[in-house]
Amino acid sequence: MGYATFTFRVVDDGGTANSGVDSSGVQTITIDVNDVNDAPATADATVDVDEDGTYTFTNGDFAFTDINDGPDNFQEISIVSLPATGTLSYNGTSISAIGRDSYTDRTLFTF
């Protein structure tokens, strides 16, 4: 079943003299709209860590839903900015640059 339809007919310039017919029967065009990959949704979060302590992030710290393109297939974290103080690390290595990387396991981030 299509998203939208309209009907039409075509007409030529032959005229209708001498019992001629210059238009076709009514036809229908159906327009199907295909799904595209929509951006997932996320949300701000706040976590607490004791002074001189280390916080290990959980999957829940990085809210993720993709209701338009389910199932929820998380792929990776892309770092957009780094903290002004403290050290954000992934799998024991300090993150020193922003951008996409292979940050595929949310539980390997620490601060």
C-alpha cells in the first residue's frame, strides 16, 4: 500500500473531430516513501565521583534510543568535546582528540 496516490490522464493534440478521442482513460500513480536511517536520540546525564576517585561509566550513562529505526543497535560513541579538568579515558588510554573513534564499549570509559 502506498503513501499517496493521484490519478491522471494524458491528452494529445489530435482533437476529437470525426469521433476521435484525444485523452486516455484514468490511471493512478502511487508514491511509496521508503524509510531512511534517522538519528538516534540521547540525553544529558550527570554522574558523581569522589575527589581523587575514578568513575567507570555504564551503558545507562549514555542514554540511547533509536525508535524510528529499531531495534536499538548502538554502534559507537563520538567524542565532541573533552573535559576542561580531569582526564577522560577509554580502555585505560587518555582521550586527547575529539571525533569518531572505535569507542564501541560504553563501559570502558573512565574519568
